[in-house]
Amino acid sequence: MSNIYLPHAVKIEDIYHEAPDVTSFRLVFENEELRDNFEFRTGQFGLYSVAGYGEATFCIASPSTRKGYIQCTFRATGRVTNALSQLNIGDSIGFRGPYGNSFPVEEWKGKNLVFIAGGIGLPPVRSVIWTCLDRREDFGNITIVYGARKVEDLVYKNELDHWADRDDVNLVQTVDPGGETPEWKGKVGFVPTVLEEAAPSPDNTVCIICGPPIMIKYCLVSLDKLGFSDDNVYTTLENKMKCGVGKCGRCNVGDEYVCKDGPVYTAAEVKRMYSDF
């Protein structure tokens, strides 16, 4: 029987410094067969490990439509992520995955999409955005509402510029009051307020949201005002992930084991799990 905790070796092919303490890795499997055949579904997650430091859990930030590599984005906030942030191109780390369920992209064909993200909550949404943009003809209007505390905290700045330049994407960027710079040309305001100003139509529309819990909480209020059903709003609880396989029990919420049943849930499902979501 194979060891479910045994990671695969992946090499850091490129490093991108996204924001203060936020880094992205482009990773390739050292095993060529695995590199050629590895597949995942957008929304799934992995566990990334540094020998002697342990492993950390976060999403696969690259789209499932692109093969040969995976990308992850993380903020250096603890033992493992600080160790990851000290690595260089050419270094190797461990990867376990993919784990969890995924965003039901196939069910969204022909629908309009609204993506909402705050700060470091953009990486899991990025995976879905690029998966859908790579299949652009399958979907209707695409709106992206993204905000951060300060301009410097916005991640994937080059990609934000690309999305802003596309005629088939409506990108709305915002920073919190006081977080703007003299050069800032986007909105100034909290994400829920800016979302209501953008006023995307709920008709034939699916919403995907990820960010700080307080942002999500108030965005759900805004989406309710705009007429969105909780069944058409999706989020990810990847911050609840622990061992990845539901063995350690630390992902337990009520009768759910998020590592096995999540991390992707509708807002209606999350509200049943949390009384104050």
C-alpha cells in the first residue's frame, strides 16, 4: 500500500514577488512522467513541504487548462511559509495533492461569471478565472471585482493589467480608504461597497468569492441586495485544510470534514455549517 503522506519532489522553475511577504512559485515535477500526466480540477489544493520545517496547505493557483507545471502563491506568515520564502530558483520542495473537490465549471457553461476577491484571496479565484478565460467562448459576461488594503498589497499586478486591457473582461479594482497612491486610477472603497456600485446582474449569473472572512460576510449581504441566490455563490474554505485526507480531524466543521468534502462550497452550504457566516 502506498504512503498517502509521501510527497512528490517538485522543482522551483520560477519565482514571482507579488506583494510584501507574498510570493508565487512556478513548480515542475521532477518525475517526467508525472510532469506530463499530472491533472487537477480548479479549486483543488495541495500540501507544500520543506524538509525539516513541515508542510503548509494552499490552493493550486494555476488553471487546470494548462499542463506541465503548477503554481502556488503564499504569504510568509509562519514556520513553513517563511522557509518557503527563503528558497531560490532550482531548489526542490515536496508536494502532495491534488486534494478536495472543485468548482463546477462545466455546470457554468453559458452563464455570466462574477469573481470577487480580497487581498491574498485572489490566488484560488485566479485559478478559476484563467480556467474560464482559456475557454472564453463557453461563458457570457465576466466581471472581476478585486480589492486590497493598499495598492502595494494587490497581487498578480501584471495579470491585473492584462485583464484590464481585455475587451471581454470587466475588471473593477479598489483599495481601502487611505491605501491609495497619487498614481492610483482604480476605486477607493471597501470591496462590498464597490461591488454594490458595480451592480452585476444576478440573471443567469454565478458568483465566485474568496477573501478575508469579514469581507466575504459583507459581500454576501451585498450580493443578497443585488438579488443573488446563495446557491449561485461559491467560495472556498481552503484555510480550514490540514492533512488533506481527513485523517487528523482538524478540518472538522459540524459533520463536515473540509479536507474530504470541500474546500469548495456554495454560500448556502457554508451558512449551514457556520451560524454567523
